[in-house]
Amino acid sequence: MSDTTEQSDEDLAAAWGAETEAEAGADSGLPARELNQAEIDNLLGFDDGPASGEARTGMQKIISSGLVSYERLPMLEIVFDRLVRIMSTSLRNFTSDNVEVGIDNIISLRFGDYLNSIPLPAMLAVFKAEEWDNQGLMVIDSAMIYSIVDVLLGGRRGTAAMRIEGRPYTTIERTLVERLIQVVLADLSTSFDPLCPVTFRFERLEVNPRFATISRLSNAAILARLRIDMEDRGGRLELLLPYATLEPVRELLLQQFMGEKFGRDSIWETHLAEQLWTTDVELSVVLDEHTMRLSDVIGLRPGQRLLLNTGPGAPVQVRCGSVVMFEGRIGQKNNNIAVKIERGISRSPQADRAGG
């Protein structure tokens, strides 16, 4: 006991002495001690060096977390918009109730940050994209779970679903939620069909986020938050797709689009087709061809004649620019030279590429 007391007294004396020296330095006008570069790096967390594999702490961790940027995927936004419309119909058939589905937002974030932000209790469905050989995550919050159970078991309209917190979900609740998940995954597969065929298969249902880790915590992911309203009931459903899952179709998701047909605008196509029918095209009839030296062409004078080896009834070619379109025969009608088209010239894709 005495040793502890003596040590405490010594510490207090040392602290008082340091404070006295600091006050004396301030009173004497001496400049305060400046931190060197090593101390500044240690304070800000840069002392590990760029080659360190450990997680950095301090200011550098804050800076690095703010430098995460993700590319925008225009096609994926259309896929989710299509999913909302399809889900509205399929959930109405599934629940036999008036269901409205809306999308709150689509954001990019780190997978670990999302796992830490999941409001519990909730159900986490892990599903797999068969063709992409990777996984995704679907999160159904507590309000949506109790609402879908209440609707499927014949709960009356106009009454909020009863929530009993603090207990694990029963087998009946898990089974009914799995049916909802199957419906949503089928609609998600249908939403991707115009872009690329993919099958989303349900794998397992978890209630602990630690057991639903399908990607590294630092990996990037895209999150779509859906809002489902069934009159006075409803909840939220969230779809998380890591960027590694979308990598096989990344080029398709990056392309721009117009209209509802994923890259095709039916209005523009119709207008273009109508205008093509009324477009004037100039055709040239080639009676004969001669190969001449450039000096002979330069030496041509007015009055000279070029003899063509084409007589009446001889076959000629009708061209549009440099493309041969028809074959016909030359003749005369009403004192005018005329060409009678006898057959069209079909061009193969190989010939088109060779001509281009």
C-alpha cells in the first residue's frame, strides 16, 4: 500500500514539474517545440508505409474510406426498374392483395459497411447466379416478414401485422418467406433476360449477418432498396450484388440505352424506315468500261470519241455508287435510251465486307 502511495506521489510531482517548466517556458517567451515529420506521420497513421498489408489506423483510414469510387451502370438501373414493374404484378398474384412496389435508391458501398448497417432482426437470403458462378444477397426486414406472413395466412385488411420481437423466426415464417424469395428471384431473372440469360437460385436463409458473408468485407457492391406496400402493411426488401458477381456482364451494363427495348428505340426505327421509302437514290447504268493510262486521259480533247462495245440488247449493270444492284439490257423507248432490269444482284456478307 505504501509503495503504491509513494509511486502516485512521484507521478504527481513529475507532472507538476513538467507543467511548471511549460509555464516557465511560456513566460520566458521561448518558442514551443515543433513536431518532426516522424511524429506527424505517427499521429496521422502514415508510419506503416505503403507496402504494409495491415489495416491502417488514424487519419489515413478516414482518407482511404472516402476515396472509394464506383462506376455507374446505366443498364443495371433499367434492370431494377423492370424488376419493380414485374414484381408489382407477380406479388399481386402471390398475395391476392393490392401490392405496390417502389425503388428508394440504388447506391454503391463496401460489403462490410452494409453488413454492419443491416437492421436486425431480419432474414438474409443467399442466392447464386448460375451462369455467372457467383452469389448475391437479399435482405427482408422484420416488418416485411410479419406482413407477408399475415397476408398469406389470411390476415384482415386494415390491421397492422403483429410483431413479436426478441424471438427466433418459426419454421412457418421461414417457409413463407422462402416462397416470397423464390418469387422475387424468378422476377429478377426475368428482368435480366433482355440483357443476358441468367438464373438466380436460392441457396440458404440466414438470420445472422456474419453467416451471410458472400464477399470480402472491403469489396465493392451495389445495393437496391425496394419498398413494398400492401395497403396498411408492408416493409422493405434489399438486393445486394457484389461487383464481382456482375463482372461477367460488366460491358453490357456499362452501355447506354434508349427506350424500353434495351438499346433499341422503336420510335426512331419506325421513323427511319418510313423515311427510307421516300429517299431518292441515284442509279448509274454502266455501258462499258475502259482502262486507260493517265497520260491518255489528260490528252483527251473536245471532239474525240470513245467507242463503247455495247450495242442494243447488250447486258449492262445498274449500280448505286460502287455497288452493283441489278443487271439489265439496254434498249429504246419513246426515242429515249432505256434499261430493262432483268434480275437483282444478291450480295453475300463476305462480299459486303470485302467491298467495304
